[in-house]
Amino acid sequence: MTELGFTDGFAITAGLVHAFVAGVFLRFRSVRREWGLGWLACAYAASAVLNLLYWPVLRLPMASGFDTWHGLFLLVVGVTAIAALLAGVRQYTGHERPKAWAVFATVWLGFVALAASRMQWVEQDALPGNLAGCMIFVYMAWLFVQARRREPQSGHGLAAAMMALYPLLVLGSMAVGMNQHDVRQWAAVPFALAGLGVMSATMGRLRAQAHELTATLESRVAERTQQLSEMISSLESFNSMVSHDLRGSLGGLAGLSDVALQAIDAGDTARARQVIGVVRRETGQLSSLVSDLLLLARASQGEVHKQQLNLSTLVGEALEQLAISQGDEVRHRVSCGEMLPVQADPVLLRQVLVNLVGNALKFSRQSSQPQVHLQAQPQHDGVVISVQDNGVGFDPARAAELFEPFKRLHAPGRFEGSGVGLTIVRRIVERHGGRVWADGAPGRGATFSVWLPA
């Protein structure tokens, strides 16, 4: 019985490392199936079988030819290990085409062809197989270098270094005259180091993604906290409005109703009609306020169904809706420039246009020649929709207040409205992942801009 040599001990130790690495890859295979860890587990399990079963248990010589059953066993297990390793590394580094099975089969056929032609290499029949293996490891090192550029904090550099170490050690051992048996045994060591490198990269990659997930969660918590803060602020404003405006308006309506009844009892129908007209106007404003509050609630809830939209068509629909309440002259006061297509929910974006154009028409109607201009232009990987008017404008220092609910920058009663329209616009735009802002100056008009991601 052949005694265990120095290189045999190295191979057995490396085989234990292979088994450990295979277990780690198998453990995390279900966590990230897209990384190809199942292929890597298969590769190192096959190599572990080769180094722990082939020599120590079966006592089969590593340098036997492929014309015997144990030589064929060596070919099947060894080629399976390196073919599965390449298939797994390609998938691990994000190369989905060709499929891992196709890569595995190609490597298998290539090594079988080399084994079939080995009789042409006189006294150097291990050379083509070793050279092919070294070329594969150089290629895998290059794959990890490319992956490191995409994910610099994920440990791919260590994996690349360990992959590059394999051809250096194997070719170096052949250069110093190590025999075929010892080269095959010795190759298990850099193969183990390569597995440890990929395993370390996997742990680093998981840590990097965990940090990214933590940062994302913190960002979401901050975003939700901001949203809750805004909701609380809106509720406080709403409570103030309900306790003051609504209660005052409803109390006034009750008083006007009493006056109307007294006028009817006194036979003063003209006075009664006048009072009822005021009641009708006030109730109309209250109805409009309730409608705006319902729109605000809808803008904050429900799903956003994005699709490619023709903005010119959507502007036409918004103008038709405005013409019902403000008359057909609104069409002559609105002009359109460049209109790029946008990705948005058609119902919600139409409401944005109705609110912005409606505001522009309202605040410019006191101008000698009121004009509203719309355009949509590309900007920062998205589209900016701007609505410009030549109306009364506003104080730019108070621009942020425009989008707060129930805030009014102009004197009460000068312009009708509930003070909720721009809040609705902001909610809709933010739910699309965009943002809205305003520019203006007193007496020089205003421009409201909406950026939507492409």
C-alpha cells in the first residue's frame, strides 16, 4: 500500500477546505439564487470528493490514465468541478447569457476533447489539461475584476486575486519539474484558496447589501416620518379650518337663513331673493371645498398606474374640463409650446394640469391681456412641465407656503378657492417620484414647474 506523501497531505487538507466552502455556498444558495451559489457548491463538493475520497479512501493513483475506470472517475469528477465553478462564477458576476448549463456543457465537452487527444502529447499528457484549467482561472479572475468595478465594496478584488493565484502556483510547480501526480495534488491548494476568496466575496457582498438595505430602510423611515409630519400638519390646519372657516361659514348660513325667512314672512321677496343668492354662493364654495378635500384624499391614496402619455392630448382634456366652469374663452388664453411624452397616471396628471392651469387663469384674469403658456422639456433624466402666467405673481420668499394646505398668499376674498389645489398637485407629483416648485414676483406673473422622472 502506497504511503501518504507530503503533497497528498496538502490535497487532503485542501479537500476539507473544499467541503467547508461547499457547505457555505449551499447554506446561502437560497438567499441569493441569482448569484449561482448552487453551481459553486457543486464545484467544491465535487473537488472535495476528489481529494478526500479518491486518494485516501480508494487509494487510486492521481496520475492514472483515462483508459481505466478510476481514470474515468478522475475525469468526470475533476471536469465537473471546474465546469461548475466557471458556470457559477459567470452567474455570480452577473453574466446570465449564455445560461449556466450551456457554459457547464461547453467546458465539459472541451475537456473531454482534450482527454481524447492526450495520446498526441508524448510524455506531457497533463500539459493541455493544466493549461486549459489555468486559462479558465485567468478568465474568472478577469470576471471578478470587472465585478469589482461595479461593486467596489463587495470583496470581488480578493476573489480575483485568489483566482489569479491558481495559474501562478500550478504553472510554477510544473516549471520546477514537479511530476504529474504531485501537480494534480498540489492544484487542490490554490483551488481551495480560490473558493475561500469567492466565499469571502460572498460574505462581503451580503454585508454590503445589508448596509444598503439598512440605509434604504432608514431613508424610508425618514420619508415616512416626514410624510406623517406633513399629515399631522395638514390635520392641524384642517382642524383649524374646520373650527374657524367651516363653523363661521355654516353659522353665517344659519343667520342668513333666518334673515331670508323673516323677509319672506314680511313679504319682502326681493330681500329674500338677495339673501338666498348669498346663501347659494356660500354653499357652492363649501361644496367646492369638500370636493377639493376628497381630491386631496384620493391623491394621497390608491395606486399610481403609469403609462406613456401624449401631453398635448392631456392638456386638451384639461382645457375641456376648465371650459365647463370658466367658459370657452379659456382656450384662447392658453398656448402650448414643446410637448414631450411623459410617463404618468393619466387621471392624476390630468388633475395636476387642471389645478395648475386653473390657478394660472384665475390669477392672470386681471391682466390687460391674460396669457397662460405650457411647455414640456427634457431635464435631468425626466421631463419638466411648466405653466407660466402673466398674473399677479407672489412674494418669492413665501414660495414654499404655496403648497401647504389652506395657505393663501393674497388677501382673503380677492381670489376664490379653497387653498387645497396646490397641495393636491404636490401630493400627486411626489407619488410619481417627482417634485414641484414655483417661481414668481409680485406683479410679474408666476411659473409653476413639475419634474417627472422618465
